[in-house]
Amino acid sequence: MSASAKKEEKTIAKNRRAFHEYEILETFEAGIELTGTEVRSLRENNCQLTDCFALVRNGEVWLHNVHIAPFAYGNINNPDPDRKRKLLLHKKEIRYLQEQTREKGMALVPLKMYFKENGLVKLELAIARGKKLYDKRESMKERDTKREIDRAMKERLR
């Protein structure tokens, strides 16, 4: 993605835990079916992606466990904050995602939610494979060694 495209999108929420728990293989951009008060709530950054996941059911992709807090100035018709939300993807993409998730250990994990420059809410969805405990330790070790190298280079440049 170019630098100008990064400026135009406003991040609402990130799923940092997904990078620790999963090995990300491929990403997709999906739209989300939302109500008006949910969009207003998202403009106030009221969203949590921590334990969320997506499932393919009957040719549709559904997003589970995403908490979008009710809009503060909404009325009694505010939707349930933890309801299932439909993701908007092309049929070809949905079929591809369904094929990939049939394989053992594969999952659909939302990585981040953001506003595009035209005001639409988008979700970055990833096909991911769950990491084993030793994989997590390995990635933590790599991160620590990288940090040590950066510190040493910084000290050397002084």
C-alpha cells in the first residue's frame, strides 16, 4: 500500500493478539453490513476485535464476537452490541475462503477495522493458521534479538 493510501484510511480498531496467536497467510478487504448508529459509534472508536472470528455459512461470511458499543445518543432501537454481522465479499472470494478454512488448523481472523476515504467501514480479514507454543516462543525470541540488535546499533552510532 502506498503512503498516500495509508493517510486516507482511519483505523478504528486493531487485533494485535491475532499476530501473536496466528501465522497470517493471506489478507482480504471486506465490507461490513452495519446500521446507522453502529457507524456513529465506530466514529467514536467504540469497537473491540479481541476474541472475534469469521465463519462461512450458506455462502455468506459472518463476523462473530465483535463488540461495537451502543451509540451514546442513540435511542431504544440501538442494535445488540455483540450481534453477528455479515461481511460483504464477492462470491468467488467467499468460495476461496471456504476452501481454505476446510483445511485443519486454518481460520478466518479479522486483523483491523478502518474507515476508507469515502467513509465506508472496511475490515481486513486474514486466512491464518494457529501457532503452536514453540512457534510463539520462536517469534518472541526473534523479536527480542531484533530489539537487542537495534539497541546495540543505536549505542554504536552515538
